[in-house]
Amino acid sequence: MRRNRKKKFAYRPSDKVISRESAASSIMGAVGILGYILLIFGSFRAQGNGGAFYGLAGWGILILSVLGLMFAIKSFQDTAAMAVWKIIGCITNGLVLGFSVVIFILGI
């Protein structure tokens, strides 16, 4: 009589596991996008005379996106976690970082 034994060494990714790094990077990316939207809206309302507050907030969002991108890249080491949140974290933080670089180059 032959039993059907499961392989214990096989790779079985779980669709319900979200790593902390990928969740943190996704949240940081969402905060960065929302922060830039609020900064642009506030700058238009202040007619370009926002002062140092808007500049410091922009630098803060830049640093936040760099940290979020580092967390997103670090989260790819966890192979058992969902890949969707890792990719979302990379994309959102990459967009915020790219937008920051464009603003820096244009000198807005």
C-alpha cells in the first residue's frame, strides 16, 4: 500500500503573508505621493511664496522615498511573502524618487 506523502522541502509560497518591509515601503510610497500632491496644492495656493516649509517638506519626502525604496529592495529577500506589496512599494517609491529628481534638476 502506497501513501501519498507531501514533500516537506518543496517551496510553497503563502499568499497571505506580507513582510514588514514591503508593507512599510508601500505605506511610505503612498505617503510620499500624497505628500507631493499636498505640497503642490499648497504651493499653488501660496502663489509660489511658500517659504522654507515647502522646501523642507520636499526634502523630507525625498528622504522618506529613499528609505522606502531601501525597504522595498530588502523585502525581496523574503521569498515566502506576497510579491504584490513588494512591487507596489518599489513602484511608488521609485515614482516619488523620480519626481524628486525631476524637481531638483528643473529647480522648481
